[in-house]
Amino acid sequence: MKILKPYVILSAAMTIDGKIASRTGDPELSDEKDWKDVHKLRTTVDAIMVGKGTILKDNPKLHIKYFKHKGYYRVVVDSTLTIPLDSNVITYQPQIYPTIIGTTESVTMDRIREFESKNVKIIKSGTGKRVDLLNLLLILSNMGIKSILLEGGGNLNWSFIKQDLIDEMRITIAPWIIGGRDATSLVEGEGFNKMEQGRKFKLLKVYKRDNYVNLIYIRRN
């Protein structure tokens, strides 16, 4: 039987000019209402996924506030397995939010055992410098994870876009412009050479609240 990858929803807040963090790394774009919407969305998925950069910059707990829930998996993409062992994704309520780290075959068994001693599940996916994301998704699907909320930084978002792994996007546009060539955009990476190479999405819904705009896109087949 063919294993289908999980349904992937990219969730992000960005400025009018497409920045998800300032040049100093400040990501505080959402107001309380938007945060509640994000946490409500988290209750609907089997896992939430971020990259190593998000852990190093923000040290998030990746938990759910405001709503009752049964918990979910926290998945971190870390090709070199170098996030700190005292990161919140490892130490905060692991019985409710078990953590999985996707890494590469180059990581040593000694390093893997350090994480496993913290009850973190390590998945080796990819023989190169980067995690093989599609293979990782298939392994997660085989574990029963059928939906993932991607709250990645610009580089992880690019990797998913490049490999055409996004099924849905939920984007909040915050009502200000921040600028900065070094500020992080929604999607970073090398980008496509031509517009026709870009991934195309269908606008499903638009919500306006005060000066915020929420957009829901789905994949165009």
C-alpha cells in the first residue's frame, strides 16, 4: 500500500512587505487574537514542525494555550543534530508534546543517544547535508501523523516550497512595514529563476479584522 505524505499547512504572520522577523530577529507580529487563532489551529493537527533556526533564535515551547487538547508531536528539522539538549522543545511537558527530530545519516550514534536519553525520537532521513524532507514526511505518516502545521523560518519554508510539499497556507498580514535586506522573509533560499517555476496556490478565503488580513490558500493541482 502506498504511503501518502501528511497534509502540510504552512502557518505564518508577516508584515505588508513579507517579513516574518526584523533584521534583529524580532518575530512579534501577532496580536492576542491572532495568537489565539494560531493555537486553535494547532489543536487540529497531529504535529507541529519547525527548523533548527527557530529553536536557536526563539527557543519556543511549541505548546497549546487557550484551548483544551490532547497534545501533539513537535518535529524539529536539524540536519546536524545540534540544538541544545535543554531546549524547551525537549524539556517542556514531553509527556503531552513528544518531540521528534529529523536529521541525517552523518550524525554520530553517540550524539543520537544523548537525545534519546531525553526521550526524543531521532529519525535519520537523508545521506547528504540536508534532511530528505519527503522521506521524513513519509516516515511520519507511517507513524500515524496525517497532518502537520509548518511554522518554519524562511529557509525551511523555502525547502518545502521548492519540493512542492505545501498543501495549504494560512497567512496573517500585520499592518506595518519593517524593511531591511537582512530581515527574514516568509520564504528565503535561492528562489526560482522564473515566475513560471513558482508554486501556484488558489485563494480560498479572506478574513479582515481591524487592520489585519488573514488569507487561506490551497494547492492548485
